[in-house]
Amino acid sequence: MKRSRTRLLTLAALLVLGLLAQRAGLDPAALGLTAGDRVPAASDASTAHAEATRRIERAFAARESGFMITLEGRVAKTLADDRDGSRHQRFLLELESGRTLLVAHNIDLAERIPLARDDRVRLRGQYEWNERGGVIHWTHHDPDGRHEGGWIESGGRRTE
């Protein structure tokens, strides 16, 4: 948790420095920022967001499953926890396309996320096709280190 907060603060500071350099007409490299330090421009983020939404639409049409993806959307509805087996916090995420996905966030492996209807959420998880739109899971770390971990960001906080 402390590492995530530090990483978020570092990214915020880099963003501010990059914006200040840009406004002053300076090359961000003049401030010692390297390409790996730079935060993507808003247009890059919106392009990535649109491509991720299109990727989900293609996967739904092809009944494809099993890939990790980073998405943004709004909480359309919070649902009761799934308590069968591992406990999962559940909510419906509405994408820009209007498609809704069930998000199943394992609260035995990660913290519960305070969410309400219409909250903006950014997440990384594994997509699994179903006839209702799909499910996103693996929105947490893998304690065994065998699966790529995911995360959920809401309210300026990332939970892994």
C-alpha cells in the first residue's frame, strides 16, 4: 500500500513537472525527465481508453476470453458480495460504449473498495466472455506470483 501511494505521488509530481516544462516551452528532458518518466498525454490516455473499449467489443462478438486489459468506466450498479468460495466484491462497470461488465474483485486477497453508483473507476483485470457482456476478475495481486496481477483505481487510490 505504501509503495502504491509513493508511486502515485511520484507520477503526480512528474506530471506537474512535465506540464510546467511544456507551458514554459522547455523540453521535459531539460528537467532531467526521461521517456520512461513521462506520463502519457491526455490524448494518449483517451486513445488507449477507446482502444480498450473496442477490444472488449471485439472479444464479446468473438466470444473470446482470458486476456488482461485496462479499462475505464463508471459504476452502473453495486451488487451484493459473492460469498461462495472466495469472497468477491461485485459491481457493474459501464463502458463508454454502453456495454456493462460484471467486476468480481476478490476481497480475500485485496481490500474492499468503497464504491457508489456513478463513481469513475479505472482497473486492470482479466476478461472472461459471457452472454451478458463479460466478467472482469484478477483485479488483485497473485499471492503465488503465477498470474499477472491487476488493480482497481477509484477516488485517487489504487488497490492491488
